[in-house]
Amino acid sequence: LAPDVVSYPSLMQFYIMPEVTQEQVEEVVEAVEEAMPAVEELVAQAQELYNSGDYSQLFSALGELKDSGAELVNEMLGICHYYGYGTEIDADKAIELLENARDSLIAMYIKAEAAMTGNGAVQNPQLADELYGEFVKLAESMDDIGGSVYAALAQCYAKGMGTELDMDKAMDAAVKAIESGDLSVFEQTELG
């Protein structure tokens, strides 16, 4: 800071609490930051709960994070509402949450599923096929896409959704889904 610019803590000290030093303010801020886990840490814990299949704990943890702005939180809440993980199924709420998870492959897959079934969206098989196709292209172009995405990709190959039916690719994707250690894939992977 320039010598004539006063920082907010200095103003606070001067006008509100003249007996508090800059060092004391910094110590309090540091203590609060240490006491509160970072959003990234909490999101990682939520991801572990999801992968382990502990959906009631997951939904509770996500509730505490819903205003954090973390995209993964909206994605995971959307998945919970769509499939009824730790809460009642609410496809409309799921799709609303997944709209906020725009860069998420699994959100794209669920929106395609909703367009195909009419569950949470207007039924539109043509749109569903386009979304499945986009999902498959993006998933194929990425490395380490995660168990849920591999499970969804396996579904697409096994049922010819957005791509040609290919049971070899379906089995490869299903094996990668299972190898990921994400227990939720067992609920999502149904080939044939």
C-alpha cells in the first residue's frame, strides 16, 4: 500500500477499537481461518461420502455447502435430488440445480436422461439424443473422468444413446467405473 493509503484494519483500529493492534487483528483472522475448514476441504469430504454411498450424511453435508458457490455442490445436490440419494426424489429441483453446474459431464447426462424420460423436463427425445451425443464426445475426449461419468458412458454405449451401440466400449467404461472405487456406480451401471 502507498504510504498515504490506510488499510481497513487500520481504520477499524483507529475509529472503532483503538486498543487493538494490527497484529492482534491478523491473529484473530488467522485463528478463524484455521478453525473453519476451507470450502474445498468440505467439498472433498462430501465427494468421499458420495463415493462411499453414505447418502444421508452426504445430503446433510451438502446442505451446509449449498451457498458456497462451489459448482460441484450444485452437481452433487442435483444428483441427490434426481436419484433420491439421502432425500426424496425431486427431478424438477435436480434439473434446476444441474443448470448451475454447466461444466459438469454428469449434469449433462442427467439433463439428457430428463429430456428422454420427461422426468424433470419436457420430454424431447431429439434433444436427449443431442445431449447424450455431446456427453459421449466430451467424455471420450477427457482423461480421468470419474466413476459416475464412466458409468453413464457405459450406459450410452450399451443402449446406443447419442452414439452407436458398442458393447465392448460399454464393458470397458463399466470396468473403469467399478475400478474408480465410487460405490454409487453400482446403482447407476446397468448394461443392456
